[in-house]
Amino acid sequence: MTLQSFDPASGEIVWEGAVDGPAQCHAALERARAAAPHWARIPLEERLAAARRFAALLKEGLEPFARLISRETGKQLWESRGEVNAMIGKVEISIAAQAERAGMREQAMPFGRSVLRHRPHGVMAVLGPYNFPGHLPNGHIVPALIAGNVVVFKPSEETPAVGAHMAALWAEAGLPDGVFQIVQGRRETGAALIAGDIDGLLFTGSAQAGRAFRHAFADRPHVILALELGGNNPLVAWDGDPEAAASLVSHSAFITTGQRCSCARRLILPMGAEGDRMLDAVLAQAAMLPVGAWDEGEGFMGPLISAQAADRARGAVEALAAAGARILLPPASPRGDNRAFMGAAVLDVTGIAAPDEEIFAPVLQVIRVKDFDAAMAAANDTAFGLSAGLIAQDPALWDRFSAEIRAGVVNWNRPTTGAASAMPFGGLGESGNHRPSAAYAADYCAYPAASFEAPRIEGLPIPGMTP
């Protein structure tokens, strides 16, 4: 079988190669298992040096790699450059996090010393997403490798070229054979990989897939799961300059063409004139957002990853309208000959039972509420808990919002997509399994081992026995 990826803006083939089946996945895991003990025993400084060589290679080839990301995802080139820079920065951030959260500490004791060490789990399977095909799996891979794990990586079937390029850079960085491997394919390849002999699954993707993994590993407690999933994220815009607020909404809901797990999906506004002014500004700006191909000059949005993904998003808009939602801004088709392109869409879902689902596209649902109590209730009315935001001038509202909101990433007068690799990134409920990534990836890439050590063998008194 053959796997192909395409530039969603042009339809041109970007990558073509063989699909790895169960036999190839099994062989990769066997090589990884054989390489694991040696890599774990290599001094930490040598592992860090390999990661730094990888970062140097990323920096040296930043522009062609960014262009490859844009070709395969359709993202604007400025955003792909930012993604590669984030991958570069991730190396030193991971090194610092490993020292802070998973390093070695010792304390003198009357009998000798107590020592805290952290040990690698062993063979880690990493499944990557298509929206940030370099940065997000990199956030698992780098801390896993420096902790002493070996990695078998399956990129998204939508972005195999980016994954292949990453594998080539790790090889050039001088990793020993078997320490980092890649398998290419669709869902069946991922299933074959995680059914094999692994010690951990590090996954970024949909909540639906996360639920399936939790069930699949219920009887494999020795396999550590780190699940970074989606969100039905709320943004409460309460007051302030409408134009400034609208720009925060655009960067929350429509950046990356809505294909970020931290994008705002629900905009909660007050009833009355204040909310009306805010909504008018949001609609005016959303209708004017520049949409174009990545190689046509700087724009704000590109196509979705595929025409099929855009069709699913349009179907979700139609379903909401059929359920009673009012379409305030319909999803335009900027390129009628290419269904992958889709403009921002805004719907008023106040008073209807909108599904608690993530629409992974530039689709924003507006909910109007009578007071801030109702705003908090609406914001928390979700099984997800990844990202949330508040636009308001009153610090007291922020104090309440930050204390009561159920989300792992919370922003005040900033986009919901605001995040930093030096901070934890993850969510509650359907958004994860309490193993946040970014700086906290060090926690799930190694386990603590406490030891109590005496330099000499000395007998201990036995109560009730004469010496």
C-alpha cells in the first residue's frame, strides 16, 4: 500500500511512500527494545548533546523546513516559521525541565544517604497530529529521548513528509541505531504500533481517539499514557474596547484556520448594548480576515488540512442551523474550485442544545448571557477543560474567573491560544488524562526511584534479641 500527502492549497503531491504494516511495526519495536538499555546507560550529557545537535540542524535548515510544513498543512509561512522556532526552543526548555523536575537529588542520612533518581520507561510510541506536525510530537520526543527512552514515531497520515524530515534530522544528529525510528501509515499502522511491546504512548489528537486509548490500555497498567486532547474552549468577552477585543477573538478562534486544540469554540457575551458592540466588531473583523495559499504572500488563514475536513466543518454548521442556531456569518468559500478553503463562520447558539463537541475549524458559536454568574456557568458547561479565556477590565472578574474555571490553560485579555513551552500545557476531563505536556513532559518521560544507601554493611539491632 502507498501513502500520499498533498498540499491542500494546490492539490500537489508532497510526499509518497510505503505504508508500514504490523510486520514493520513489530520490527521497529524489536530494534527499539534492543537499543533501549544502551541508550538509558549513556551519560545524560551525551544525550543532551545529541538533542542540541538536532536543534542546531533545525536552525540551519529553518526556512526549507518551514516551507515543507506549509506545503503539507496549508499553514501560512509565518506560522510555519514560528513552529520550527518553537521546535528549536523546545530543546533547551526540555533540558531545563528535566533538571528541575526529573533530576537527581541526594540527602545525608544517619546511615549514609537517600537518593532520588529518575529512570526512563523504555520504549515510547509517539503518535503525532497534523496541525502542528513538527512542534507537537517534538514536545514528546525531545523530553523522552533526553530522559533515556527510545522512541518509535508515527506521524499523522496527513503529514508524513514532516515526520520523515524530523527522522532524517535525528539520524544526522547522531543517535545510535534503534533509538529513534519512524513508521508511516494510517490508523491501522498506529493500531499495530500501540498493540506491540511498548512502555508508553504519548499522543496528541482528538478526544475520541483518547477515549479509545484509555479503553485499550485499561488492562495494560504498565504502559504510561500521556494524552493531549482537544477542547470546546470558552472565551468570555465581557467589556472593553470592541475592536481590541475582536482581535483577541480572531486570534483565539480563527488562527491556524481554527485548527488548534486551544482555539476558542464558544464566545460568551453579555446581553445588551455592550455585548452587541462586541459582537458587531467580531463579525466585521471575521468577515475581512485574509484567506489564501501559503505561497501567495502573508495572510491570516489558509485552507483546512483537506477538503474532507472542510466539508465536515460545513456539515457541523448546517447541523447547528437545523437545530435552531442563527448563522451570523456563513462559512464563505474563498476558492470555489478548492473546497479545502473556508472562511470564518459565526453562529448564535443561545438557547439551543448545541452538542458539546470540538469543531476543528474556524467556526465560532456565540452564547449570550444575562450576568457574570451565567457566563461562568456557560463557560464550565462542557466535558472538556483545555483552554479558556476572559476579556474584561475588572481584576475582580479575573480573580473569580481564574479561580472557578475548569481548564488547564487560562488567559486574561490574551487569546485562548496563548501558551508557552516553559509552562505546562494540558487539560481536564475529555481534554486529557492529567498528564500535561510542554515543560511538564519531563514528569511522564521518567519515573522516580528512591534509594537508601549505606557505604558499609552494618547490622541492625533486632528488638527483643540480645546482641
